[in-house]
Amino acid sequence: MKFYLDITLLPDAEANLGFLWQKTYSQLHLALVEMKTAHGNSDIAISFPGYEDKDFPLGNKLRLFALTKSQLQQLDIGKWLTRLTDYCHYTSIKEVPK
């Protein structure tokens, strides 16, 4: 995987981290299903950089990886997270450091 973007969840008093994970992951799942390859796989990989965080097991960050920048552009994560703009921040697509 050569390119990535980060999604950071921003909880507040009205929406805790567990609620935001549920909503964000539901949207991400729909996006990945829509982008399935002809073989039924996904070209997008997911990691959880904050896994085992003391405050919440998954932390507050989700990282999406792809072999090409265009795969992440095609995913268009902003479209899928439109309803969560107050609670999610996503970065621009970046190259994985050497």
C-alpha cells in the first residue's frame, strides 16, 4: 500500500466515541461494498492506529490505504461522511513514507 488518508473521530457530549465508530464504520462499509472489485475484494485496506487506546479500544483514528492515489480518490470518503462532518475529520491523501 502506497497511499493513505486518516479519519479522526471527534466525540463530544452529544456523540460519544462508540456512537461515532458505529456511524462511521457503517458508512465506510457501504463505501467499500460499492467499490468491490470484479472478484468481490476491496482495493482499500483499513488500519486502526489507536488500537488498544486506554480511553477506547479502537482509539479515535481510522486509516485507509490503497496502492494508488486514484483508488482513494474514487472512494470519495467525504461523500460517505457528509452527515458526520461535525464529528469526523479526514486528511488529504498522502504517500506512505519510505
